[in-house]
Amino acid sequence: MAIYVRDTLNFVSKLRPARVWNAAKLLSSFYLTRWLGRPVQWGLPMTVSIEPTTACNLRCPECPSGLRSFTRPTGNLKADFFRQTIDELHRELLYLIFYFQGEPYINPGFLDMVRYAKEKGIYTITSTNGHFLNDTNARKTIESGLDRMIISVDGTTQEVYENYRVAGKLENVVQGARNVVKWKRQLGSSTPHIIFQFLVVRPNEHQIPEIYRLAKEIGVDEVKLKTAQVYDYERGNPLIPTIDKYSRYARRADGSYTVKNELLNHCWKLWHACVITWDGIVVPCCFDKDASHRLGDLKQGAFRNIWHGAPYRAFRSSLLRGRDQIDICTNCTEGCKVWA
């Protein structure tokens, strides 16, 4: 596994005594839980994903935002609510992901929120489809202090790219990446660490060598190959790769498919991270895309009370009894290989 020194040193620079102590409490409570067989939760999350918006310009086939299939409310994260949340969490919070569903750059206040988190010394990440990285936004992104940018590039030709990124224009994404690299160099910035994320599916698996060549030519820092989650996988799915190492699913002798996951009854993510929707609903993880497991509402109470509250304890207990009984866990990556 490659180590990117500048990005690693940047991340380490965010460590503070309170954050290290909090991480130690989280880790120890997780392993104590596994030993005792009942939930023990110390500390507050060191990783939070917050949702800038539910809106997206694309129509990706395995995404509720792209399919416009949400049953929950949709909208944009408000700046004052964001600042209030960060003010409560920043002492322990190490890693802030500006992404859940939707395209972050659609929220006009997105980069101001990044800047605010940066001022609090938090390592900031976003994931984007790259269609809004015009010259102005590229420069503002560098100036915001964003630490890591993941750009989804799921093909190196328009024909292949649009198989998954429906309604997308590859040339816009490539130009957007060039814009960010250009302003990063012109402003003498070491951030953001730019990643091309290549979601490996059957239509694009033959272009894996080409995505590395494209990233090198542009000046992107890293390429990550990601295995794809699909919803209707039991009878096969045209998106499941033919190359087994890039698939989260294994084919049985009868031709049906199953998740390459033992569904062990523990989950580190539930002990160290959570997701906050644009309107303040706290959900257990990124697999709860429609926020069906609502563990609290930040409009009605403090995060600390939600994290240590009865609904969270009940959900952790149910997970320890059997992940196979929780809908969002049955197609989860915990125990699977996400990055190929």
C-alpha cells in the first residue's frame, strides 16, 4: 500500500491530545464491547460524515440521489446549523467528510463550511462527481483549505463513463481535475490530496490501466479502485465485474450471488463514526441512505446526548445480537474489501 507522505503528515498535524485520548476511548470501548457481548460506548465520534445536499446533477443507477428515490426530506445544509454542530464536536473530531448523498458543490455555502472546519483544525474530505470544478470553484477549493478531494471518474471514454455516471460529461470532469491541479500549483498549496476514485463495474473494468495513465498525465496524486455496491445482486447484476477481485459479491454454484461478507456481529464504524443528514438527523452509517434508522435529531437536542442515548444503545445492542437482522447491514462492506 502506497504511503503519501505529505497527506499523512498533514493528517498527523491535526492530532491534538483531546482527539488522541478520545480515539483511545473509542477503540477500548469497542474491544470491551466485543469481550463483554454488550454495548459499551466511551468518547465521541472521531469521524463524522455530514451531508451538504441531497441534490445531484447525475442519474447514477445505484444511487438514491441519482434515482430521485428518497422518501426522506431533501434540501441543503444550512451554514448556521453546520457551525453549531462543529462547535459542539470539534474538540474530539478528527476527520470530517463532506459527503453522504448528493453533489456537495450544489450547496452554494459548501466551501465556506470547509473553511470553517479548517479553522477548527479538522481534517476535511469531500467526494465530488467533478462537474462543478470550473476555474473559479477550483481556486476557491484550494483557498478553502480542503485536505482531500475524491473525484469520481468511472471511465476513460465518454461511452464507458456514462454507463454508470448517467447524464455526466467526462470532458467536464477531466477539465475540472486539471483546474484543481493548476490552482494547487499556482497557489503553492500541498492540499487537497487529489484522488481519482474509479468504481469498478463490468462496463469499465477493462479501462483500469487507462485511469492510472490519465491520472498521471493530469497530475492527480492517487488512484483508488473501489468495489461497487449494487442493490439487486442475488440473481446477478450487469454491473457486477467479471474480475472477482473487484467484486463484493461471490457467485454460488446455482448461479446466484451472495455478499463476500461473514456478517460478524460487530462493527467498528458504529463505535467511532456517524452520519448527519442535511437537516440534522443522526443515522448510524453511510449505508442508511434514506435515513430509515433515525437515532436522534440535532434540531431537538445536543449530539452528546444522542450518541450516548437510548436509541443508539438499542441499535448497538441489536447489531451485537445479529447484523443479519438489520436491513442496512446485509449489503454492508464491513468485512468486505472496499478498495481493490
